Amino acid sequence: MSEQASIFDTVYDRTETDSQKWQKYEGKDILPMWVADMDFHAPEVVLDALHERIDHGIFGYARPEPSCTEAVIEMLEREYGWKVEAEWLVWLPGLVVGLNVASRAFCQPNESVLTTTPIYPPFIFAPKFQKRAVVKAPMGLDGDRYVIDWDALEAAITPDTKVFFFCNPHNPCARVFERQELEKVVEFCERHDLLCCSDEIHCELLLDGRKHIPLATVSEKAAERIFTFIAPSKTYNLAGLGCSIAIIPDKELRQRFTMAARGIVAEVNNLGYTACEAAYRYAGDWRDQLQRYLAGNRDFIHDFVKREIPDIGLYQHEATYLSWMDVSRLELSDPVGHFESHGIGLSDGAFFDSKKHVRLNFGCPRSTLEEGLRRLKAGVDALK
């Protein structure tokens, strides 16, 4: 067993803890492979920083230390060549909060948000929660690879559309959009005078050596209309600590965003800042090992499904630990309920605007994944 595998093969018992993922099926023999957090310990360097912060013993209202802000800025320049100013950063207790604030800040109640589908559910729910309409354009397929359907986007947009919610790397389609595609996104937004919210929360979970390109960096003028969301939560398994960042270069947009958040958005907590700084400053080697392990899990899924469950369709998978599965051939009225009855809990594609799909979280030890796929196969075999 390689050193890399030994880190992530350890199985931790998350039952009877505060885990939403595991509490959902408490007392049932259903393996949870739905919501997007991983069954891995956070990096030791992050845990050490948290222990030191806890030992301080005082947890008052928090603001980021300059060293925390510097860690974010240095990470963005080191990884992506993106030079960001400290004042561009707006700290948030979660990315979903940011989507709601953006809907409120940049759309009026009679205006709409545009997005592509299938898509991470808050892209659809957040505008609706703020009483803003959502305009949806389906993604296209180039063989087994999801691509942006530009004709569908042009057909979907209305004169009242003000913001484009864009996801890169894409959840759930697992695409890493290439520079040419990103340039077309910026051109599309400029031509239609749209602001663009670029959710890049999975930007450190690229597989097979791919490199992320922040949308705001593809042209000099892009930053005038693009604001970007990032967080250490997905990559370093820190979602429960509630620390995300909006990067808003344009001063006027930043003021509109912060005004819309005033009085209703909670502050980031002490431990969130501590974990964020440690992750971005010290956990790069751990992240690199994680990427290799997840690529192995992805390959295991593709090999297993193609061999054992060919009735389930898969797609090219370039990033994230979330596998998007086409179950339309099974002709199930309730795919998630069916698979739950065979001991595996998946995300319902209906929430992503695609009833014929389910999403499987493979951010787990290989042994857990093997058991999950065995249960998935049992659910398909039961239909024969």
C-alpha cells in the first residue's frame, strides 16, 4: 500500500456525531453517499492550528488576522497567477449564503438570474428564496462530456436577466472549463450586459494534473462584471467551520453586495479563519495526495460501473469527488428511494433539474466506495 493510500484509506466512524451526512440515515443500514463532504480527516497542519487556537480559550467576535488575508492572496497568486487586493475579499459564513446575497444585491424582484442545468441546487433555490426568477439553459453533451450549449443560453436569456450564475469546476457535471470556453462566457456576459457570479469552490479538486483558470482572469475587463466565490471547505473538508470568500474587484459591486448582506449574514467564526489560513498556507502536499486518491476512486467507479452495471451511464470526470450518474435506462419513478431500499443514499438528480440522474459522493475510503458500489449494483440487479 502506498503512503498516499494509507492516509485516506482509514475509516472513521461518523455515526452519533453532528454529521448531517450520517444523521440522515441514523439507525438504518443505508450508506450515506449524498451531500458533498468527505469522510476524511482534515489535514494535520489544519488540526494542529485549530488545537492551538482552541487552547487560547477565548472565542469572541472574530475578524481575519492580516496573516489569514495574506494566505488567501498568496494562494491565489501561487496557484493561478491571480493578483488579488485585500479589499476585494468579502468573508462569508458559507457559499450558499453568498448566492442568496448575490441574488438580492444584483437583481430586483422583477428581474432574473440565468444558469445552466443540471446544476448544484442552490443555484436554483437561492434566487427563488429571494423572490427572483431563475432562467435555465440546459447543458449540451459532446459524446460523454458536458459542454455549454451556447444556443440554449441565447434562447433562454430575457431582457430582464441581470446575473449569470456560473460553476467552474462544475457541480455536478465534473467539468473543468478550458480557456476558450471561459473567454466565451465573458464575451456572452459582456454582450448581454450581465454580471457573472463564478462559483469556483471546487477549484482545488482538479484531477489528472488539470489546472484551474479563474474566470475573472481571462481578460482585463472581466473583473469589472465578475465576482468569484471560493472556500477551503470542499478541498480540506472544513464545511462545518463556515468560512467562504467572495472576491469582488469592482468597488461598486462590492458595496452593493455588502449592503445586501448587512444585518442578515452572520460573521465567520474564529475557527473558520484559523482553518482557512492553515489550509491555504500549509496543506498543499495533503491536497496533492487527495487529488491522486480521488482520481483513483473515480477510476474505480468507472471500471466497476462499465463492467458490473452498464445500464448506468457515466460521463468524463475532470474534477470534484461527485459522480453524476444517468439512471434513465432503469426507468425508476423514484431512483433515490429505490437505491435507499438497497442500502445506499444518493443525491436526487431532480434537485439539480435532472430527474434521470443521481449523484454519488466518492470522497471516502476505497473500502467504503467498494461497499457503496456493491449496494448500487444490488439495486440494479433487483430490477432484472
